[in-house]
Amino acid sequence: MFDVKKSNKLKKSRFVQVFSLILFFAIWQVISMLNQNFEWFNPLFLPSPIEVCKTTIGYIQDGTLFSQLLASIIRVLFGFILGTVVGILLGILMSRSKLLNDLINPVLNLIGPIPVYAFLPIFIIWFGIGEISKISLIAYATFLPQLTYTIDGIRNVNHTWIRSAMSLGANEHQIFRRVILKAALPSIFVGMRVSLALTFSALVVAEMMGANTGLGFIIVNARNWFKMSDMFMSITLIGLLYTAFNYILMAFEKVFLKWKKDGLQSAIER
């Protein structure tokens, strides 16, 4: 009975989400059509979803869309994975070593408030206009929030859980791997999802400066030639691509956080 109710709620939730997207594009289409009739502003500035779809089909037919998407996906994957791994590893080390934390934390407090995008010209000067500068910027944008959430997750583990594991005879390595790290995983995954949004923001900025491929490049090229349909197509694809990556991340989160459904005892035993 419980599984049936849960399944029904899940179906209802998915239906509402799909309906929300359909409603969004329908409203966009209606506003675009009304603007073409009444000319509240230049109709060229707001192409309809149908016009954007026609543009997308044109990109698919000439084989351009796949190469542009692939370039952006590769940059996102490499930058996100690199920034996430470095952020988690350094977060673990800083949370376990006060000396390391005292050495690195002042530097992070100094550069943390500086917008990530301000570093792009520096990265281009250091690494050139190739892939390294773009991936480095994306990784840096991912790294900072991931580091913060990792440290916060580890430091806020319930001390009672640690003492309970010690009373059961667990050594330091077992306590960290089976209690501390698992208890910090929810915060680490929150950091990943926050970082993912910043990853795509950094991707667009990196591709808008010094790139000849990618969705950000399409936006710049569309601006130069006043191709509004191309611009809206690229913006929409970036949103859909982020949504797809976010759902993949949520799927991984469900796999790694199965223990949350089983309770604390299962978290310690596994």
C-alpha cells in the first residue's frame, strides 16, 4: 500500500514537472505571437519556440549542432570532475589538519569573494586560448563551493555517532570511512549540485571569450550577426544540458545515499 502511494506521488511529481516545461514554452510562444501582432518591441528580438526549433533542425541537418554540443559537454565534464575531486580531497585534508586549514583558509578568504570570471583573462594569458584555460576556469568555479560544502559536512558530523563507533571498537580509519565520510556525503552532494550551476556559468563565459566551438561561441556569433534564433537555441540547450546533468547527479546521489533510508545503523555497518 505504501509503495503504491509512493509510486503515485512520484508519477504526479513527474507530470507536474513536465507540465511546467510545456507551459513555459507555450507562454513563450503566445507572447512571441502577440508581440508579432502588436509590436510591443521589435519581433526580431524574441523569436518563438517554433522558430528556435527550426533553427535547431537546421543545425542538426548541417551537422554543426553535435560538434558544438560535444565541445561544451567535454569541457563541462573535465572541469566539473577536476574541480570536484580537488575540492573534496582538499576539504578532507583541511578538516583533519588544523595546520593545513590555518595555512590555506586565509588565502581562500582573500580570493573567494573575487568573481570567478575575473580570472579568465589571467588564465588565457597563462595557458593560452586553448582548452586548458577554459577547463581551468570551469574547474576553479567548481572547486570553491565544493571545498566549502565538504569541510562543512565533515565538521558537522554528530559527535555522538563518532563516540558510538569508538565504543564499538572501530579504529580511526574505519570511523572516518564508515561514519564521518558517509555522514558528510549529503553535504558533499549539495556542494556538487551548487557547483554544477556555477560550472555552466563558467562554461558560457569561457566559450564567449577565446573559443571557436561550443554553445557559448554560438551565442557570441549570433550576437555579432544578430541571429536571435541561434542565440535562443543555444541558451535553451544550455538549460536542457544543465537539467540533464543535474538529473544524472541526483541519480548518483540516490545510489550513494541509500543508507539514509535504512537509518544510522545501516550507515555504520556498510
